[in-house]
Amino acid sequence: MTEPETENAGQSAYQRLLDELPRTGLGTRAGEMLRRYWHPVCLSANLKDIPIAVRMLGEDLVIFRDGKGTPGLVGIRCPHRLASLEYGQVREDGLMCSYHGWRFNARGRCIDQPLEPRESALKNNIRHLWYPVEEWGGVAWTYMGPEKENPPPLPKIDVLARTDGVVKLVDGDVRNYNYLNWMENFADMAHATILHGLVVRDLPDELKPYSDTSIKNWTPLPVDHVETDYGMKTVSVLDTGDPEIKFVNTWALAMPIHWRFSGLRSGFPPDFTDERQEGGGMIRIIDDTHFELIRYSLTRKGNFTGGWLFGLPANLKGTVEERTYDKRRYKGWEGLPALEDLVLQESQGAIPDRKLEHLASSDRGVIMMRRLWHQAMEDVAAGRDPKGVSRQANGMLEVDTFHGHIKASELKVGPENMPSSIDGGGLIRDKNGDLVFS
Amino acid sequence: MTEPETENAGQSAYQRLLDELPRTGLGTRAGEMLRRYWHPVCLSANLKDIPIAVRMLGEDLVIFRDGKGTPGLVGIRCPHRLASLEYGQVREDGLMCSYHGWRFNARGRCIDQPLEPRESALKNNIRHLWYPVEEWGGVAWTYMGPEKENPPPLPKIDVLARTDGVVKLVDGDVRNYNYLNWMENFADMAHATILHGLVVRDLPDELKPYSDTSIKNWTPLPVDHVETDYGMKTVSVLDTGDPEIKFVNTWALAMPIHWRFSGLRSGFPPDFTDERQEGGGMIRIIDDTHFELIRYSLTRKGNFTGGWLFGLPANLKGTVEERTYDKRRYKGWEGLPALEDLVLQESQGAIPDRKLEHLASSDRGVIMMRRLWHQAMEDVAAGRDPKGVSRQANGMLEVDTFHGHIKASELKVGPENMPSSIDGGGLIRDKNGDLVFS
Amino acid sequence: MTEPETENAGQSAYQRLLDELPRTGLGTRAGEMLRRYWHPVCLSANLKDIPIAVRMLGEDLVIFRDGKGTPGLVGIRCPHRLASLEYGQVREDGLMCSYHGWRFNARGRCIDQPLEPRESALKNNIRHLWYPVEEWGGVAWTYMGPEKENPPPLPKIDVLARTDGVVKLVDGDVRNYNYLNWMENFADMAHATILHGLVVRDLPDELKPYSDTSIKNWTPLPVDHVETDYGMKTVSVLDTGDPEIKFVNTWALAMPIHWRFSGLRSGFPPDFTDERQEGGGMIRIIDDTHFELIRYSLTRKGNFTGGWLFGLPANLKGTVEERTYDKRRYKGWEGLPALEDLVLQESQGAIPDRKLEHLASSDRGVIMMRRLWHQAMEDVAAGRDPKGVSRQANGMLEVDTFHGHIKASELKVGPENMPSSIDGGGLIRDKNGDLVFS
């Protein structure tokens, strides 16, 4: 019997972390961390007069809107005889179980038991599982942490607050693997130059003058990862033909479920103003091996809108012609980034066994992301707020993304100075296509 | 280390009982209790020249009818090389395995091994699993208990013995949850006033004068539960407009798989005699999480037969218009009692975790039922016959149900005196619709 | 505490063997034995420009053909971030992961990491799982044993080397049960007289003079099992009307995945030479409960080819008319031997619990087969080559099968002298149908 060596102990702690990271359930270290943040439950527009069963972080719940319009989120099993409240009836002041009529309000109080004697006080002792719901920006959100009676303010996604353009919000893209497969993909910008470069995509004619194909040396992608107050961002600065002009791409990841990027929609014709269209979204974590993507985009007057897909193609087919002898689940899948990401992320397995990985320098973003998750887990275990939980009443979640050209002299990579679509910095081209900076 | 407190020990024993109750397998306390009763295997009409695989109380068996018409029920795996006898061949005197021709009779004896030398005595040593089968009333029944060589007489369901009307027998309604979800629903008459009252059902015009809508104070339902020699019955006595006249509803549950009620079909126009139509049925327990309902009804001359559904609607749709945004498994399900029961029972889960329940006074029927089950388990463990097992040769299982109006002065709730469809008591209305009592 | 009795210990060792026999995975006794043989992976014709996921002996692999035509078989998960190489890209010198571009050659070496700095030596340390592939006879084969750097020569299936007829090779018949259910069926010729005799099959008119129906005393089948250098063969010698003439049927099983028989196609009109058509095949073991059949046949000029099915019927229907009340998975399944075998083998269960068997004299072939498997497992455990593994460079796997009439005086049952389609012995009838011997 010998003492375990320090290296082995360290290795073992890291391997334990790799096992803990993807967990989402109550009582797991990562699940407890996730419960310190607000999570989207469903789009407000879907919350009508039927209760909706939702699995959130491995807990089976039902969300409903009572007759007065108040949303509620409660445990799916009626505490009486365990019938599912998914088949309950929406009533003026709560949700009624269809089996014996027990009625619950949005705070889990039992407010009626019609089969019990009228003088019975039994209902007063029932405390049904509930979580607070806040509706904002077209989404019903919940907070499942220990402070549910008095949760920190909901961090409002800046894009969803915008009134100077059209915000599109799309749900329903449910995946059958762990949400970290998605998040690690997003923390890893370099994959784009390989995976999304497998097939040369046709750019619409009117965009060709502004194509990224002027960029040299895509691979290996020069990329920096910067820790921010909301999480992290990834910045790639590329040389163009003009040594004074750099092409910059930025992606932002706000812990633990938000992402933001501005892609080809940014700063394009016809008006080339700073009216960048932004894409982003958030993850509804269902359980360890399922999640739903809720995507949004902001399109303002003048943004290029044609020909770009928002999310997955309906038929899950890429742009490569399908070969008759292709027997894979996804055939001819290459050519559409959202589908390419789905195929590769799913292929990693429902919960990848990360102990088998061989990380390389291209994984610096993934490593930073895991470090942030680990720190947040440590903070929660020590009773501290994890990164991105703010007690400020405002609670607007502002992240910065950028995709376009910028003067080398104005470029400084860091958490504080990237132009965003909020502060109006970073005008890109004039209507003749010449570079102009604000 | 301290002694467990009495209260905790009692709690623990009750919780252990809750876990044991739904079990059906060999060697479980509840499964051993179930094996002291006869169980339906299939309808006689289905037993033709093909063996039928049947799972009974968690045991995989095959039922067949040999060329002489004798039914047999034996283990599904041939004891030779484990091929399934579901693919066996019916022969004059037994069932032949299609693989190597071993032939078995209805008592599990191997009566031929055509590939063995003619002088071989090997077959005499084969004892294949078998259970006795008795055909009666259109059903093939089996007894899977320790007395299979000499089982107690089959308790014959009175309705199936009736010759004064048309008996309809319907199988094939297979459920994917534990049979107790069904039975507890039946021991709990009060659910009907909530669940089956969610949607106001249209009564055919000719029945409207006799509608239950004259009843006041449906909720909470005044209900009594009475232990009987066959199991239990539930009686609800309701006030009508006339203080001398009560409306009575009775449901009967015969241990452990039979139920009986007489619903809207009872005593209705055009002849209003005591020729009540009765509904009921029995459960074929497949395993812990599956069962099949075998329903029957007795319709005599004059009974109202139109417009009432027997069992589930083919499309599993209720009478409520389906909303496009309803994503539940059962959409627009309300309005048909059999479907309503399916939806709520299934929603409790395959095996509900009863330790999470909060029982109330409306659950007195469920509590009585569990007490009967518990007593039967105790009786079997102590070597006694459980309730309802009779050694009498007659073995007719007579239960009493009632649904209609009765004079208050004639009403006495107890196990002995409810009018039944057998003894002819309880004439309800004359042909003018006036109340008449026998 | 008493010593286990010898009998019990022996029984226990045999029961342990029964449990071990069907295992195929790495580290199991039987799996290690299987890894000393070459196994088919896929047909060469299917290996085009898309990688194919293949599960082999429970290991998830991907087979591909690089741009130079070289086949490779490597672990399916990219060692970088665990994406599936099933979605990799075939490149000139290997297979590239689509996620981050890591490229692997057929020997598991990482030959490019495009996102890493050009001076990085990281890729030199990557050792990805690989197995050698050899293409021969239209099949890509692999050897998954410890000698993979220098495996024993591939034993070439004689039929696939023939150039004097048409070889047909068909894959794609995947089964959802253990491969030994199939192999034990083949080691057990006697089943044919029962299972394949359930339905009298129509022989084409031109074959009726040569039908086996001249044979008397089919049951019990007189059968001998002979151990050979490649495995075992089963010989049945039957009396005909002429006491000088015997009808002989031989099946051969080459360890551990090959089978060969010559059935009704052998020596029939119009030329009655020794140009017997042979049927056979091999098993691709997927895992403990799945395998794929790869069948082949050799048809030479003059062989009867009409009306005989090669493998399973597309609709999985037999020749018996389907009855409306047949609810089994396979309905009306009797009448086609390949389907009859499927139905009965599958019915034994995914992995039959052989401890419940009752073997009889008709199982002598099965018993010999298990003894061979056991001996091979023992040999491998002791570091010896198991039966059929040859170090000779030639490596042709010649087995002998026969189906036809032969002079009683020339008949000697043993491993050395049965006429085969290779040595030309055993001419059967002349063009008038008279018996002629070579």
C-alpha cells in the first residue's frame, strides 16, 4: 500500500471533473451550479390554455398559465395520487388535477380539494413543488435554485429588448445528447474553418465583394479566448490584403446557456452601417442527454436577409448530393453549418467519455470554458454567486460580438473594447463598399 | 446506534407494503397471493390451430388447443434447446416443437421425441412447466398456484352464465402500466364526479327524463365502502328532489381482478323493469407493468343499447375538439369515461411511487382495497386461503351492483342486502316512468 | 463449510462454459479465441468513398478506403474530441475527421492536425486503434488478435477462388441474436428432417426423378459427426431402394464462422457431372446479440439454377397461407428453410440460457461443436494456436461437402475421404440419369 502520488491524485481530480461537468441533476455539483441561473422554459406564445409537460435539468414539471394570465411551473405529479398534471385543467386561479380536482396555484399551494369535507384543513398542509416563473422577451423563464422565494433578477438578453428591428425567436430544435457537446463546439471557433469549410458554399452574387475569401491563412486560425464578466468570448483576427485592415470575428458565450455571434448577416449591403444582424440563442437543458435550442436573431432595416438558413433544414439534408450507398443516419449532410454541427456533436455520443480525449492547442477555448464551469461549481459549493449571476436590478445581459473589418490601429483584443451592436461602434463600410470606422 | 422508533418501524412496514403491492411475479408476496386465484388467459374463440404466446404474472407461456380440442398452457421455451413453442405445431394430442419435434401434452409431459432412438426412455424424464386450463363462459382460465394438480374450483362469473340476454365479451385492451392503477381507480368511486364530470355529456333525448342531473350535491360524493365475501363494494346514496327517494349507485370489486358496475344502461326505457344491463370485466395481469382488460356486458330485451361506448374509442380521441397546439400523447381526451380513466391511470406512471402520495378522505375505498390486498397476502403467507377463494363446488361468483332510485325506507347499506341483477330485487320504474319497487 | 463435491464442481465448470461460449467481447475467453481468426468486415464492392461504421466482436470501428485504394479499419471515435469517424472524409492517404481535420492512416497513425502549429509534434504521439485489413475474394477481412502487426495468413475460402463458374456473394442478412444460435443449428443436421420437413415442398418437375423422396427412414436421421482439421463435418448416410447405393449428405463447419453445404443444387440435371453447386457462407460477428450472414454460392455450367431461393425471402413470408388470427411476428412462416431457421433460431432468445437445456442424442453435433469451441478457448488461454489457424503461406481453406448418391462399397465416413468439389471425386449420374462414379 503506497500513498497515491500527487500527479495521480491531480489526474484523478481532473478525471472526476470531466465526469461531473455534463451532469445537470439536482444534487450534482454541476447541476447545483446550473440552478443558480435563470433558464428558459418555453416561448410565451406557446403557453395557452393547456398545461405543458417540461423536463428541466432532469426534473419533470408542468408549466401552465392560469385564467388570469399568470404562469406557473410546478411538479408534474399531483401530490394526491400521482396523476400527471399535464392532463390537468387550467382554472381561473390555478391548475386543477383532472383526477380528483385538487387545485394548485403558481406557488404550489393547494387551494381546493372538492372531494374533501368543506371544513377540512387538509389542503393547507400540502406543499407542492414549484419554481418561480418570469415572462420577458417572449420567453417564460424559471429559477430552480435555493433562493427561489427571492431569486436574483432575471438577466435580460439585450437582443430580445431591442425595438429597432425585428426579433425572431424559434424553439423546437431538440437534441438527444448532452448540452456541453453544443457549448464546447461554440467555445471552439477553430472547428469552423475545418467543419464548415468542408464544402465551398455559394455566396449570393451581391455579397461576393464582401466575402471572407479575401482572407489568407485561415488554418490554423489565429484565435484568442478572453474571459469576460458574463463568461468568455473568442476573437479571431485575420490578415487581409491590406496590412492596415484586419478581419475580426467574435463569438460570445454567456454562462451557462447563452451564445451569441454575428455571422454573414453583419454589416453587409445594402447600407453597410453598424446595423449588424446578430444571431444567438440559449439552451433549455432538459436532462443529461437532451436539450432544446431556442434561437433568436435581430434583423434591422437594410440587413441582408435572403438565402441564409436560420437553424436546421427541415429535411436534415445538407447540400452534398446523397449517394445511394450512403447508409449513415445523416446522408449528404455536409454544406449547412447548423446541420454540420448537429452531426458532429451528436456523433460524440450522448455523454462523451472525455477521459479518452487528446486535447491540443486548438482546444484552448474548450479548456477555458471547462475552467469557467469548474470555477462556477467551486463558487457555488463555497456559497458564492458564480460568474454572471448579478444582483443588480437592471440585469441586462449585454454581450459583444463582431464580424467584419477593422483598422489594425484600432484593434485591441480584450473583454472591454470590442464593438457591439449596442454601443454602435464599428461602422464597417460605406455604401460604396469602402471601409469607414465610427 | 439506537433502536428504531415504533412509529418509524410502522411507517417503514407500510412503505414496504406499498412497494410490494403492485408486484405480480413468482416469489413476491403479492405475486404469491395472486397465484391463489384463477386468471383469464384468452377468449376461447381465439384459441384455434395456432399456439398463442401469453405472458401471465410475468411468466412466459404458450396456450394452445390440441387436435382433440383440449386446451393446454405450458412454458414457452421448449426444454430441449429452448426454441419457442409459439412456433410449435398443434398436433392431435399436444403441441410439437417445430425445431426437433419434441411433443408435449397439456400436463407438460413429453410424449414424443422423433429424433431419438425408438427405445429411448429419455422423454419420460422431461417435466415441462404447465398450468391447468379450464374453459368456461367463453374464456380459457388458468390457476398458477401451488395446488395446480388439484386447484380450487373456478369461480364462475355470474353474468357469463346468464342465458336471459346477450353477453358480449371483448378483449384486446392492453395497458402499459400496473394493474393496480386500474383497480384503485375502481375502488375510488368519487373520481367519477370529477374526472367523468369534466365535460358535460349529451344524453340521448329519450333518456333525459331519467338523467342523474336531478341529483343535488354530487360533490363531495357521499360514499360508503363495504367489505364483502368476494372483496368490497362501494355504495353512494344521493338525495333527489323527493325526500323519500334516494338515488343509489353501487360498484363491486371481486378480488383480485374482477370489477362490476351497472351504469347508465340500468333500468332505462323502454321497459324500466329490473332488467338492468350490467357492465364489468376482469384483468389479465401480464406482468408488473402490463395488463389486458377483458370486458363483458349483459344486455337483455328492452335495455337501452344505443349511443354508449363499450370500452375505448378506436382513435383514442375524446369529445373535446383537438387544439393544434396540443402536443400531449392524448389530445382532446376529455369526454369519454373509458378514455379518461386510461389517460389518468397511465399518467400515474407504470408503477406509481406510492410513498409520495397524500391520501385524503376521498381515498377510503383505495385504503380499504389495500387493506384487503394486505390481508390476502398475510393469509397466503400463513397458509390460509385468501378472501374469495372458495372450495365449494358451485363456485359461482355473484356480486351485487345497482344503479337507480330506491325508497329511503327500504335502503340499508351493507354487504347483504343490495338489490342485484340476480335476485330480481329493485324494480325501478314502470313503463310510464313512475317509480315502482319490488 | 464443506468442500464442493467433484460432481458439483464439474457441473459448475460446464455451466460456466455454457455462459462463456456465446461471448464475443475483448477480454472474454471466447472473445479472445475468436480474435485468433480472420473475420469478414464487408464486401469490397461496398467500400467506396464513404467511411462505414462497423461493429465487430463488440468493438465500434470504421472501415474506409483511402484515395489510393488502401482499406483501413480504425476505432470509430476520433481520439481528439471523440467525434465519430463515420462522418470523416476520405483523403488520398487516410481518413480525416470532419470536426478538426485530424487525419489517420490505415495503421492508426495521425498524419495531420491542420489546426495545430506547423512545428507541432503532437500528432506523433497519437496511436489510434487500428486492425489490419486484407481484401481477397470480394471481401475485406480483418484480424483483431494480439498478432495484428504480423498476423497469420488469411485462410482463403476455396469457393471464392474458383474461376470455373459464377460465384455469387450476398451480404446484409443481419440477425438480432447470438451467432451460436446459427452455428449450433448448422452443427445439428437432424433438425432439417423435422423443421424443414414441416411443409412438403414442391420440387420442379424436371427434378422429381432425383428427389430425396426415394429415401426411407429419414427419422431418426442416421448421422455421424467427424472432427476435421478445419473444424467438423456432419455426414448422413441413408438407404435407398438399391442396397448397393447410399444417399449421402455432408455439411462442413470451419471454425469459427464458416459453413458449407451442397444442397439440391448438387449434381442435378442437365449434366449430372461432379459440377456440384455449393452453398455456404460466413458470419460477421457484430456483438454478443447481433451478427450478419454473408452467403456465397458457386454455380457452374449446367447446374440447375431455377426456383431456389438464395437466403431469405424479401417479405419474410413462408409458403403457408397466412391466417387472419395469426398474431405472431412471423406469420405463415413455414415452407422456406432459410426462413424456418431464422424463426426457430431467433425464438431461442438473444442469448439462450443453455443451463435450461435437456440435450439428447440428436444433439451430438452440437456437443461436438461446443467441445471444439472449448478446446480452442483452452488452446488460446495456453498460448497455442486454436484449430484451423494455419501458419502456412498458402492458407486456402478447403472443406468437403457432398450431397448425392454413392456406391456403398466406396463409402467410408471419415475426415479424409469425402468427395469434394475440389478434387473432382464423386461423379453422380450420367446424362441419362444413371449412376456413374469417378
